[in-house]
Amino acid sequence: MPYHCRPSCQELNFRPEFGAANQRARCSADRVARRVRSVGYKTGSSNASLRLYPATQQSSSSFGRFEQKQRHTPRGRRFLCLASEDVRLDGASEGLEVTVHYTGKTVATGLTVQTTWDRAEGPLVFTLGQLKTATTGAEKILLAIDRNLRGKVAGDVVKFELAPAEAFGERNPEYVRVIPTDVMKANAPGIENVDLGTEIQLPDGRRAILREKREDGMVIDLNHRLAGESLEFELTLLDVGSAQQVVSAIVSHILLADEAKAEELKAELDKGVAFALLAQLHSTCSSKADGGMLGRVKPGMLVPELDTMVWDADVGVAHGPVATDFGYHLLFIHDRAP
């Protein structure tokens, strides 16, 4: 489902900065020794790389040896990455789970067409080598990201370009068609009010872009919006670790503007009303369409107020209300596991 034709979640409960994850790492020697942690912050223009050791000799034995690297990100942030060792992503490292932020732009105009920095779902998390072949543009991009991460370590920034054939393909003039207006109106009520350039869904399930409205019909384009475009990507590798070592949780939430309403819904949840139902009826977050489901999250991906609760509260029950800058949240933790 192309991101550019879907509204994004505007409350941005996820944070690209992994500040909470870094805090947790400092408090837990075991977690720091097992996982790569990253924290982002606003900074100047230096681009240093240095090797540091724990502040005290006592901590050296329990924390091990850590490398701290500083790298720029596309938005002027700099990441400090803690790792027990540099994990090189070569062919022998397939199966490692990686966390990465990326931005994709068109080479011709510099238009940003994909980015994980501002999306509610947070950064991209996937397992290296899991995808073997690609047929869609999205799959081709994921394969390219996988390929370009090989040999890199947490904190590295990687840039690469993809030709049209390596992304969404070349434009095919045969995919541009004229459909009689009466046929379009019969199959897509209200089509006459749709703006040009809007992506629409056809009766057979295919998606097309409305290009023109003419007397003899409407011109639709079955080419992908990015067909024929060369794309350039910039990746920031945030996290490297094996799937067995990753602490994660599956979380849903309900976002409300009014605290009293949040308390009222919490009472209903305590009586056994389904969380997903109340999310669909009352949440102001776009995740309401999925029953409030935010999906699987990792430490530091939520704003601090929610992040603390996700890792400390009981699984299988509703929690809250929790106040954040976005409103009042009710939280449900479906599952939590390393």
C-alpha cells in the first residue's frame, strides 16, 4: 500500500530518538551487554569517531568494552551507539534483526517520497536475509536496504541510488487508459469530485492515478506513481542484534483529548468491554482503524511516559490514563518478550 496515498498518524507517539533506550541501557548491565543501544539528540556539525571505556574500572568487568560512535543523520541529529562489539553484517550474519531509519528521494527533483523519521510506526525493523526475491517496488527497496547494510555497524550512515528498474520500474504508456465517464461514475461514485493526481481503487482491486477528466472519459494511469524515477536513499543504522536478544512488546492504545473521557473509558475497560471496540469508537489516533493497534515496539520507540509503562506494567490488562503532549492515553499490552 503506497505510503503517499494514505494519511499518516499525526500524533507521533513514536520518537526517532532512542533516548529512553539509552537510559535503560545505563541502568541494566545485562541489557547493555546484550543489545546495541542508540540515542539521538540535536547537535552541531562535528563528525567524530572515538573509542571510550566505562567511567570506572569496576564497571569495566560487568559492562565489557564499548565503542561510542557519533554520526550525522539527515535531520542534524547525531547518534551515540553503545555496542559490546562491532557487529559486521556480512553473509555469515543473516538472521540478525536490524533497526534502521531511512529517507528516499527522487534523484531528478529531490522530492522526499519515503521516510521513516516522522511516521508513527517508528523506524524500519527487519531480519537480514529474510527476503530472498522481490516482485514489487517496496520489496526491491527492502532488498536494496538489506544489501547496502552489509559490512556496516550501528551508527553508520549509508547512501545509495536505485535505477527505475531496481525500484518501481519504467513507465509503460500502455498503462495509461481512457475510461468512459459513465463507467467510472457507476463503479466509483463521487469520482467527478476527486482531484487530479489522486490514487483511486478500481473495481478489480488495482490502483490507478486519475490524470485527466475529458469529454470522452477519464484518463487513468496504472503505472506506479514513482515509475520511471531513479531514487536515492540515506540510511541510518540504529540497532543490530539477534531476534532472540530483542526485547519487544505488542501494544494498542486509545488517544483522547479529555481526561474525564479517558477515565470513563478506563472504567468500561475494567468491566470487560473490548479495547479494540472502544478504540474504534473513541480514539483520535489514526490507529483506531486497527482497533488502536500500534504493533510491535522496542524500548525507546514510544514517548517516555508510555515507554516506561510498556516495560513495567502487567500484560493483558488495560492501563492509564497516561498524560503526554498528545493527550491522554489508555494502553493495552498484548505481549512482551525478549
